[in-house]
Amino acid sequence: MVRQLSTAWGLSVLAACAQAAANYPPIPGDKSTPVQQRIAVSGPSSISVGWNTFEQVANPCVEYGTAADRLVYTACGSSVTYASSRTYSNAASLNNLKPATRYYYKIVSTNSTVEHFMSPRLPGDTTPFQMNVVIDLGVYGEDGFTIDMDMTKRDTIPFIDPSLNHTTIKRLADTIDDYEFIIHPGDLGYADDWIYNAENILDSKDAYEAILEEFYGQLAPISSRKPYQASPGNHEATCEEVPYTWWICPDGQKNFTDFMNRFGRTMPSAFGSVSANSSAKVQANTAKQLANPPFWYSFEYGMAHVVMINTETDFTDAPSTASGDSHLGAGPFGAAGQQLAFLEADLASVDRNVTPWVIVGGHRPWYSTGGSDNICIPCQNAFEPLFYKYGVDVGIFGHVHNSQRFLPVNNSIADPAGLNNPKAPMYMVAGGPGNVEGLSAVGKNYTTNVFAYADDFSYAAVTFQDRNHLKVDFFQSSTGKLLDTSVLYKAHKDQFVLQK
């Protein structure tokens, strides 16, 4: 969300300017040491591995196999960077994996360890599984929500140890056997909020990069083991979230540059259809040609078809463009109409006999408690008609820093069926994991809202129980307490959904 600076911050700037310095993590003695590791589902039998190093790697490679002491396969990729970054982003794809199998991998370096992951379930696998949802998650520690500021509902622990002695990331670590992958539709780290720490004020260029290094280092114990599927939010757009100022940002800190470097070679595009229907195959191929990862793409996993969209650019009045209401000067990242053409082709390709559940994740919601400032009408105009037309089951969003669940709804009208086989999508907001901006008050109740929570940090889990039942849970991060649970029933009788 757009930040508002406090008077306390302004006064603290004067006191800190003389000793300003970015809080960079230390550089390892061996600069080929992998840091900020992350994996992702990149194909129906593929996992991509991404990592950063403090030197360019001529031939970045990953060794892997089904036993920790027999890493018999090798995959290599590329190493890139951008102006203002201290590190190089490396990526390699591990292909032709056996489905739902534990693999071990080691990034080739003189200073790396063996990690492991489970390869993706094939589309159509009916085994129940859980997907976690984390949106609007920021860095912990001095540049995160432990700094001394006049803000409400922040973590008050005076020091956050990098060993995960904190809330949401610690809970994700403690429950790592419960879920199979994570989706994170936007706002990762909050590097553009460097200004909240007054010590950064004379070192903004490095402070931005330092927060990214801190955050992805803190996330690595999770993202190196569980596929972490990301799409963009407003906090990835530019060096500071102040309207009309993107042009003063340093090279490398404009227009989603770090986000593209970090995730552009690890996110998937769209899967080829395994349906016997020839039209579905054509639509899936069209979607693959129109996909533009990491901004918009899709993947299939067991009973789920998951689509990640970009609510920031590439549609009429998109908010993070120069003319959008956030005025962040971002995009475009495709041809005119490309994202919406991708979404329509992709949704039209879904064979519900193979993947009955269709989930779409994006950053800005169009249903939220708390008033009009928390919703994106241009997003609603662009995307909601396609959601309803092709029977999207669940829409997952963030941007508002709390947890919310809504009845199935279309065009602001609740579906009379409720959770019992509705035609309209069920919407949820999962923006409460915690960041330097604090939590958003719930505000006034929206008519179709049935759950809203902003008392502490929280996150969501989606469990695909079978082809007809999907469970949504919200958990308090600090305790693991179940805050809200619901089960959506869908008959999924039609092989292809097309609704008027």
C-alpha cells in the first residue's frame, strides 16, 4: 500500500543523517557462495533453481538426483545482474523429473550444501495437498517492522535474529511439511520503504539493495525447499513509492528491474494441455505464446490450475503506470491487450476433468473492507468479467495488510448459492504476513465479507481436498492459531466452463 510518513520519522532523520549507512549483509569470503536461494515450478516435470552470488558465475550449474549422495544429473543456466546490485542472479532448470518425488540438489560452488525438494505433481493427480499464500511480506529487523517508529500493530521484538526467530517466516519453517508450495502475488521485501529507517536517508541507493539482500536471505530457508511462485506488486515497481518521482531513481531500481532479474528465468510460462480436446490444446498453446513471466503466467499442479496476473501494468488505467493512480511510471511489459488475451486463452484451455480447480492470484483486490482506498476498480473492470465467464473458483489478492474472506461474488453481488456450488468466484485477501508499514485496520464491513482480521500477522492456506471440496484456512503467524476456516463445494460437472 502507499505509505504515509510520520512526524516521528521526520524528526529521526535529523538525528541519524550524520551516521547513515545501509544495513548490507556481510559478503562471504568465497564470492561464489550461493545466497538468496529459491526454487519454482517451471514446467509439468521441471523445477527451476535460482540463487545469487557476489561474483558472476561463468557457468552456473546445479547437480541433482534422487539420493543425497548420488547427484548424477547436472543442469546449467545463466548469470546476470543490473546497475546498482551487488550480486548476480543465477538460474538453471532441472527437467524431466519424476512426478511427486523427493530430489536432492547442490548448487555448484566450493561453499554450498545439499538441499532437497519434491518435484511437481502431474496435472490430474488427485492426491490432496496444501498451498500456502503469503502476500505483502517484508524484511524483518532494523529495516523491517522492529524499527523505532510511531506505527501501530508492529512486531515489538527489539532484535530479530536471521535464524528465523520471528513470526510468519518462522511459522512457514515450523510447518514446512504441511504444504507443497507457496504463492506470493506481490510486495516482496519492501525495499522501496528504505526511507522508514532514518539511517538510510543518505544512502538510499544501497539501502534499497540491502533490504532486498536481507529479505531474500531470510526467505531462503523456505524458498530453497518449497517452490515459491511470485508475481508483481506495487512495491517492486521503483526505488520509492512516491508518485511522479520514478525518473529520479538510480539505474537498476526502476520498472521492476530486480523482480525481473530475480524471477524472470525461474517462473513458468503456461503448460501445454494434456486434455484430449483439440480446442483446449490450441488455447493452451496460445496462452503459452502470450505469457510473460514473471508478470503473468500459469502452471498446473495436481488438481489445480493456478494463474498469476499483474495488477500493476498492462491494462487500461493500470495503477502503477505513469498515468495510473499510483503514478509509478512502470510498464508496459507486453503488447497492447496481451495480458488479457493471455488470461482469456489460458482460462478457456482449462479442462476441469483434469484440473477441476482454477485459482487466480494477483496483488490488488477489488473486494476489500476498509473503504474505496483499498480496492482497484481498474483491476475489476479488466479482470472480473473473465473470472466469471470462465468459472474461476478462487481469487487471491493482497495489497491490504490484513486477512479477509468473502462470499462468492460477481459484480459486487453475492452468489445466492454461497459456498455450495456457486458460479461466482470466492475472493480472499491474504496481505497480513507483516511488513514495515504495519497492518491495515479492518474498517467498515463490506456486505459480502464474512471474515476480517488485523490484530496480528497472519497468512492463508488453501487445501485441495478432492475435485469437489477446497478448504481455505487463515492462521495467526505468531501462534499458529486457526483464525477462520471454510470449505467451498463445486460440482465441476462441465469439462469446460463458459458462463454468461
